[in-house]
Amino acid sequence: MTGPAMGWDEWAKHDATALAALVRKGELSPKQVAAQVAEGVGRVDGRLAAVLGLFDDVVANPDTDRPNRAGLLYGVPVFIKDLGQAMAGRMQESGSKLWAGFVPQANDPLIDNTLAAGLVPIGRSTSPEFGMTFDTSTDYQGTVRVTRNPWNPARTPGGSSGGSAAVVAAGVTPISLSSDGGGSTRIPASYCGLVGLKAARGRVPRPLAQSEYITRIAIDGVLTRSVRDTAAAYETLSRVPNGGTFMPLRAPRHGFVESLSIDPGRLRIGLSTGRWGRGTDTDPQVATRVREVGVLLQSLGHIVEEIDDRTICDWEAMWRGYITQWVGSRAGFVAMARARGVEVQELNRYLSRMTWRHFEAHSRYDKFDIFDMMAANNATTRSFGRLMETYDVLLTPTLAIRVPEANGPYSLLADEDLDSWVARLADACRYTMPGNETGMPGISLPAGLDTDGLPIGVQVHGNFAREDTLIQVAAQIERAKPEWFSATPGIHASK
């Protein structure tokens, strides 16, 4: 048998851990699972535009790239986000005309870890250009391509891991690869009703050409429908090759999978729905849901107390440092252009409007701004460190806003002043970007739907290197509210 593995209603009940267990028992073959995923793409992607292409050779033979048959998740297909995670022989265009047609010659360490986990890379998922926003819209292929949310196709699935989130939420496959430099795992998790862990800085290996020293804010990961799938994936994704990190990170107290069954004890939880240094209030429905989760955690025995967010850190310094890095680092497009044989003065022909405006603005910053950025990072990280001497975890929204329009105010295809666009982005991402700045881990979890029937995510931030505590708390919430984790959107492979 090489057709779909099971009926679609039954398929929807299986997370990656369950599918891998059936493969291990011989009740399903990897080829059957791959065929089901390929059919799932055909069922939903015409409405979602989340998949850039399937790897036909892998659909025909899932062992093509030699996934580890002893891996925890052997036989389960994943989509590779079209950014950062290079796989030898598989196209990677970073959502940009500048890299159109690029085919890497070597696997990055994360891809090696993905294969070691037994996962089967089966295709590419969409990303906005260089992951520079959470609206997954591009025009580099000669036409506007807008990835859409399975809960409402007029809305964005988030980003920059928007394609991966859309296929997981739509039931095509239960897990796919992501990355997070300002919330790009946690944001689409929130907007699509998924689980998205941003691990601590240094926990997951960076691509071969990068290190945390050069790219301090970004880290790769996965999007899933269950906490146990996230734990199972990180068990292997977190293997860093010798010499593969600028600053080796201590292991969490407990392993990822082990943490699923450990009671965290009575935790002290700081709750905040404040402005975090921005000029707007958080959406009332989002703030209310966070407080409801706080009440749930109290009922589970934890101590929850609201924080005056003005005391957390010097927010002006935090945002100045983060935005200096966010905009100033676009000077790197010069080297990219040279690598692609493109004259720097011609870059505007290869970049979308808002990406080009980032590049134009990089020259605002000089070496003194870089020193100031580094000092701000030091001060911000130490301030959060002092806060986490008081609290075991923090509970906040994932986003300050509810799910916005697709190809709307956060799109790189917009045509407006850069500063107002970046300010709006930072306002929305006020609860995700500080975790990238400091390197603290954070996990976004589904917390039900808003009045428009769209997902709301809440975020639990952990102490440095303590992803195990996040897994423990996430597992408690999942056990208490399983309906939040099993809700099905209108666009779904089973429908």
C-alpha cells in the first residue's frame, strides 16, 4: 500500500509522536505517511499558499536523505522553512529575488539534527524576505504570493515561519521547522493555535556561516500541535557539534522528554500584560486571556502575581539596542549582493520595498551606535536576570495584537516610511523581541479563540537555560485545557 495512511479524521488525531510510534510498530510505512502528507498539500495549499514545493524523490522514497531509523520521530515528514536552514541539494531562496534559484552544497547542523531525529524533510515552506516580518507575503517569484491562515484566509498565519505554521495547523503534517529572530516561531504558533518554543540562545546550532556572536537574536526550532512533539524534537535538535557555538550553554536540569512527566512544584509566576516600553496598550481580549491562564495556573498550585512592567528594565535602552541591530545589520546585504554577483546600487531591483528601506537606513548607524547597542544588550540581559531571581517563569501575551490581515500593515510589500513601519512591528512584538535580545527561552501556547474565532496565544518565558521548566508548565496547561490544543481550523486536510 502506498496511498494515504488513514482516513483524514483519524490522521488529524495523530501528532508526530503517535505517527512515529505506528511506524516503529510496522503499522505504517514512511512511504504511506509521506503519501498522506503529499495528498494533504494538494487538499489545502491552493487556499493557503504555504508550500513552495514538495521533494518528489522523498515522496517516492522517504529514506532518500537517510533519516535515522532509530530516531524518536522516524518517518514523520517536516517542511524546511525557506530561510536559514540549508539542506544540501535543496533550493533555499530566503523569500528573496536576491537568492532566487540558490541551491546549498552542504547541510547546516540543524538539518543533520533533523535527520538524526528521524524526521523526513519533504518540501519547502514559505517565509517573508529574510524573515524580516511576521506577515508571510512575497513578490520575488514575479507575482505576489500571500500565505494565509487556515482559521481565516483573509488573515496572516504569522511569520516569519508562516508557511510551516499553516501546514501544521491545517493538518498536513504535525510538525515543521521554524526559526525565531523576533518571534518568528512564537508568533505563528500564536496566530495558528500551535506550540512554538524559542529555545535559549546557544541551545540549537546556528547555520555553518553564523554564530551567536554574529547573529545573537536568532534561533531555529519547530512548530507543533502538542507539547510532547516539541519536547521530542528538541531532544535531538539541541545537539550542538563541537566548536559549533560561540558560547556553550549548560544543559537544562532535566531532558526535554523527561520534563514532560516531571511536576515543576509550586512556581512563582510573574504576570504582565503591560506596554513593555511601547506606546500602545495590549488588545483587551489578549490581556484578558492571559489573566485567565494566570487563574488556571493558580488553580494548579502556582503563585501568580502581576508585575509593574516599568520596573523590568530600561525599556528605552532595550528598544534602542534591538532596533539598532534589526536595522543596522542590513548592511550585510552588501556582502550578499557581492556573493550573488549583484552590484550594490542595483539592490533595489532585488529587494521588496520595506526590505530596501531597511537597507537604505543601515547607514544611519556607525561604530559608536554598535558599542551603544552592545552596552544596551548587557544592561537589558542583566535586568532580566535580576527579575528571574524572583520569578521562575513569566506569563505574558505572545503578541500585543490579535491576528491581522494577510498582506496588510506588517507586510514587506507595504509602501510607507520605515520608522513608522518598524515602530508598528515592535509594538506588536513587544513580548517576543526581548527574548531574542536577552537569549531567554520562551514558549507560545494556544489559549482558545477570540470573538472572531481566531487563535490567541499566551507566552511563558523561562529563566536562562531552563527550557525544562517551560516544558513542564506547558504540559500542565495542555493537560488542563486539551481543547485549546486540539481545535481544528476551517481550512484543514480533514475537511
